[in-house]
Amino acid sequence: MEKRHGARFLKMFAFLSRKKIEDFQQGLVYDFLYYTVLSEIKSLRLKAFELKKILRHGVFPTQKKSLESLY
């Protein structure tokens, strides 16, 4: 389900980055949406990075020790 949301955010990001707006107020609204979508994309990337880290090394973000050292 998160993958679908990520694709939707990427589509919105691409649309907003191409959009040219002359009206200042409308521009502020689009800037807000643009940065909101950008922050969502970054958080999805961060989640993916943490998941890769866990799968590759067995290290959880809240722990300093690896799983191998526990055995």
C-alpha cells in the first residue's frame, strides 16, 4: 500500500514542479503543496533506507548492536 502512495506522491511532485503560476497567492498554495509532497517523498526514501539497512545488516535504528552480536 505504501508503494502506491509513493507513486502518487511522485506524480504530484512531477506535476507541481512543471506547473508555472503567475498569481502570487496561488503560487504560495502550490509552493506549500510542493514542499509537502517533497517532504513525503523524503520520508518514504528514509523508510526504505532504514528497511534496507535492517535487511542487509540486521541493525535496527533504535539499537546500536547488530543481531549477530546477540547470539
